[in-house]
Amino acid sequence: MPATPGNSLNITAAGIQIFDGTASFSATTTTQYNTLVGGLNNTISNIVPGTAGWVLTSQGAASNPIYAALPYTAIPWTDKAVSFNAAAGNGYFISAIATATLPAGTQGATISFFVDNAAALTIQAPTAVIIRIGKAVSAAAGTAVSNFIGDAVTLVFRASDNCWCATDCIGTFTVT
């Protein structure tokens, strides 16, 4: 039997064959539904699938990607027909005259409101917190009051200003 030439492949190992560029081969295995990515030192890495609905997310140039939940999740919406304490991460359909008292916020906390059914909404800030809608800024512990059916606002808390800031607003609110 003739010898195998130095520049040919004669691989009998199972799996994916990885060539390191210097005439050295190694084998790796993968399982069903894994994702293959290029790794450090010209290697191929297996990324195990994440939970259903997760997406492959970059971790920067120095790390393999990972499967992670989508960064956006829909907020739950509740109908309110009485005054209540609003909770961060929620949306509220206001269907009767009501006052929504905002919580003390944490950076990036979000709350949304939509005024419906001839209702009026008063949004009340807690002690030492302000509400900003556009260029209108409330006093500390001030209010923002809806003026019409269909008014809507999304507020995001900014810790450095101790402020619930409107990032989206439809209609008009009276800010005091």
C-alpha cells in the first residue's frame, strides 16, 4: 500500500473535523439544533440552544454569542376605574375619574397610561419627585392631569433628576 502524501487528508475520526492551519486536525461533536460559531484560535464552538423564543445575542468580539431572551417584553395592561398606586412595568387603561400615584422610581422604570371613556386621570408624583412632559415640569410631588379622552403618556424614571419623564405623549396634560 503506498504512503499517504503529506498534503492529503486521510481522516477516519467521527464528528466535525477542524483544521488548525498547521496540518493538525481534531474532531468535535455537536448535537441536534446546536449552533456552530468560530471561536478563539481558529476553533469551532458549539452553542447549545436556549429556551424557545430566545435569540442568538452577540457578547462582543472577544466572546462567543449566547442565546438570550429578547430585551423587549410587552407590559401587562389593566383597566382602572378607581384611584390606585401605579406600579413600574405596567400599563393602565383609565375608564373612570382616577388618581394614579407614581412609585418612587428606579433608573429606567416605565409606566404607561391611556385615558378612555370620558375619564380624567390625575398622575400624582411622590414626595421630592417631579413629572416632566415636554417642556412642562411639575413641582416636587406635583401632578399631571389629562385633558381629553384619548390622552396617553409613557413615563420613564430618570434617577439623576428624580423625575418621571414622558418619552411618549398623545394629547395634552396640565402639569403643575
